[in-house]
Amino acid sequence: MKKYLSFRIKYFILLNLQRFKEYDYFKNFKIDNTRNKVYIFLAADYGNLGDVAITYAQTEFLKKYTNYQVIEIPISKSLEGFWFVKNHIKSGDIVTTVGGGNMGELYDQIEYIRQLTIRFFPKNKIISFPQTFDFTESNEGKKALSIATKVYGKHKKLVIVAREKISYNLMKANFKNNKVILTPDIVLSLNKVNNSSSERKGVLFCLRQDKEKSLSKEQNQEIIDIAKSHFSQYQFYDTHIGKNNLTIEERNLELNKIWDKFRNAELVITDRLHGMIFCYITNTPCIVFPNNNHKVKETVKWLPKDSNIRLIDSYSKNNFKKNIEDLEFYQNSYEPLIEKYEMLIKELN
């Protein structure tokens, strides 16, 4: 907890010092004074391609469904971003924070910056894009939730979007002073299907190696061995690329790389939420395993029952082999989910 508090104090001091400094990142940014603005705070400029895809999809969504100028505030530039926006924001502008799975004490620094965003712009509408509620029942989680509830509840124009039903129910129960709505993860609003007739080859593994993993090392290896025996080619690709401070061009390049990898695979095997989502938006056959929380299992519920995504809720060798051997049934067409976002589109207009 000391570390958590020290970050808050340090960040608050730096934020107040920043108001007297130059805006190096934004100094050449061109503001269109003929249009309203929609700002995206916490925009991912680090190497988690799931988070990068969320930022990309959120930007594309806002461009498509509003006539506002869309301005990203990269998370690494938040200090100067607060003052840059403060000096330009008008009453009709909207502030958004990125969607994802960082609403909780696990990513406390991101949660703190989200709360600063809410406090910094009390008069403007703020929309927290589709998030998973991830405050735990630990003492630390309860304390963090108490702080968040107070900060969120004081903002009269804050709309909180849940990306699955469990989070929606928890948000409704805890954020009683705020409007809460439900939509899918914003990346599911994308269509990245390649309509060319290029042949798919091999299996691609996109498997976690972190604390959210629920598969054991033995199960992980067994999955890899079984899949290798059914395909002549295989490769490994992670949604983490180990880079930071990415430009928008670099982010888009990395996203296109991974989407190309998925589009060229006969099958992707993953236990990552955005590994599964990337499969859906590229219409790639996918076998997905749950992670150690509810976000994979709940997100699958948004998808058509006859989609190319197969969830193996409880691992067994025989069940996995059966799904590998049933690959010819993964021939369904991509279905857009845009009607699931109608409530969010309404909030933007």
C-alpha cells in the first residue's frame, strides 16, 4: 500500500509541476476549431497488443460514429496531456478513457490516472469505454473500490461501460451514482477479415506465460504436442512485443503484423482474450481456453454460437483432440456485432 500511495503523491506533484512546462508531445498538434473534440485518455503506447488494439478500435469507432475530432492522449504522455486538454477543452467536447481490463487494484497506477481524468474534467461528459470490473475481495481491493466509488460517484456526467455481464452487474451494484451500460469489448467492433483466397497454413500458438494463466505447464505442453502432430507447420506468436513508447504508426504496423499472422493460420490456439478476439475479427478458426478469471468465458457469450471460436471450458486430452480433428467444421462466416454497440453510439450522440 505504501508503494501505491507513494505513486499517487509523486504523480500528483509531477502533474502540478507539468502545468508550468512546455507541451513537447503536443506542441505541433493541430486543433480543428470548427469541430467538437473527443479525447482518449490512457491510450496504449506500450507493447501489449491487446491494449493497443483496444486503443486503435476505440479511435476508429469514434471516427466512424461521431463527427468530432479524435485526439489520443498516450498513457506515457498523460502528465502534459491533462494540461493540454485542460487548455483546449470546450463544453461540448467529450472525454473518454480506454477500455480493457485495468479497472481495479491490480493495475493501480492506470486506475489512478483514470480517476485523475474524471476529477480533472468535472463539467464534460466522460465515457469509460468497455471495461472488466476487476476489484478483488482482498482488503486492498475493497479499499481501492471504496476510493473509486467516491471519485466516480462525484461526476454527474460519467458513463461507465462494462464489456461483459458479470462486470455489468458488479458495476451496477457498486457505482450507483453513475450510468452503467453493457457492450462487447471494443475490438469486436472491427472487421479485419481478408476476403482474398490465399491459403491458410499451419497452427499458431498464442499462449499466456503470466499470472492470469489457468493451464498447467503439463497441459500447455500436451496441447502443443497434440497440435503439432496434426499440422505440418506451426509457430508461436504472443500479443506482448516488449516495446514501449510506440508511435501511432508503429502501433498500427504491429497490429497489422499479428492480424496477418492470424489470417494465414489454419487454426489459432490461445488462452488470451484478445487472441480469441483477433481470431473472431479475422474469421480465423480458434480453440480458446479460459484464463484465471471470467473475461474469456463471458466474452465468448457475445459471439454467434456457430462462429469459428471453440471454447474448451475444462481441459481434457480427449476433448482437445476431438476439437482439433473437427477442424473442417470451422467454416462459418464472420458476422459483424455492431448492433451490440447501439447504446454506446447513443451516448456519443
